Amino acid sequence: MLKIRDAREEDLPRLGQLVENYKFRREPPRPGELDRLKTVLRESLEQPRTRLLVADDTDRGVMGYLCLHILPFPLLRGREAYVTDLLVDYPERNTGAGTALLDTAVGLARREGCLRLMLNNFREAESYRRGFYARRGWRERTEFANFIRILDGPDRP
Ligand SMILES: CC(C)(COP(=O)(O)OP(=O)(O)OC[C@H]1O[C@@H](n2cnc3c(N)ncnc32)[C@H](O)[C@@H]1OP(=O)(O)O)[C@@H](O)C(=O)NCCC(=O)NCCS
């Protein structure tokens, strides 16, 4: 049975493994990257306004995770929830874990009084091509340009 719950300390190694499986499939990590991953996972667990959710199956264990940040947004005149990460491990895809994580995040954001949720989806990603978010009620915003300014890191997430 699939359960969505908050991540715990003991989930961190598995979450690190999920990210490694996804990110370092084609190119190996750069120096220091694995340490930064550990640090940022712990930070996500400890930040009061950040929720790290896991999809935990009785038989298969932790299949995926979602990271949600609650952000005060004065110009919006309220709070926005930002989904930075949604990831399900390759062998576990297409069994409903991603949808369950996303539904839980929407419910949480609502309970936190957020006015809306936001996320980025790489246009070349399979999930974008398959219209994963559009099919689940999310609207693609074409009226905004998405800017980043690189400080010290890759030009892609
Ligand atoms: C997108 C993702 C989270 C979906 O998780 P999932 O548990 O497989 O999703 P579900 O089983 O709940 O739903 C199946 C949907 O996933 C999508 N999907 C299925 N296999 C996929 C794959 N190999 N890659 C990407 N998306 C896939 C399809 O859109 C399918 O939607 P449909 O039912 O509307 O056709 C997962 O495929 C993933 O981790 N992809 C890589 C990371 C990513 O793209 N994250 C989103 C950007 S932030």
C-alpha cells in the first residue's frame, strides 16, 4: 500500500540515492556535489517552511519524493507554494506515486493558506512532453519569462 508521509532522518540516504540515480546517470558528480546533496537534503528536512514528502510503499519502500516550500509573497498579497523537486525512481514510475505526492502537496498548500502553487518543468523532460502537469490541472504560464542568475553551480537543475 502506498502512503505519502513526511520524510524522516532515516530516509535521507534513500533520497540521496534517488537523486543520484536520476542526476548522475549520464555524467558523474562534480567534486563536492555529493556532499552538497547531503547538506541540502538535511536542510530541506529541518527548514520549518519546507516540507519533504516521501511516497512510501509497504512492499517497495520509498519510491519517490517531493519538496515543497511555503513562501510569503507580498506582491501576490499572500503565500505561494513552490514545488522544487518531484522525483520518482525509474523502476517505480507509472504506478501513481508522482500523482499522489503532487495531490498531497496541493492539499498541504491549501491548508497553509497558499493562494497558488508554482513549479518549473524542463520543456525537454519526458514529463513535460507527456503533459504530466497540464493533465493534472496545472496551467503553463507563457506570459512570464523565467530568469536565473548563476552564482556557483550548473546552468540546469
Ligand atoms: C514525472 C514523474 C514525477 C511522474 O511520476 P509517476 O509516479 O511515474 O507518475 P504517476 O504514476 O502518478 O502518473 C503517470 C504519469 O507520469 C508520466 N510518466 C510516466 N512515465 C514517465 C517517465 N518515464 N518519465 C516521465 N514521466 C512519465 C505520464 O505523464 C503519466 O501520466 P498520464 O497518466 O497522464 O499518462 C516521474 O516520471 C519522474 O520522476 N520524472 C523525472 C523527474 C521529473 O520530470 N520531475 C518533474 C519535473 S519537476
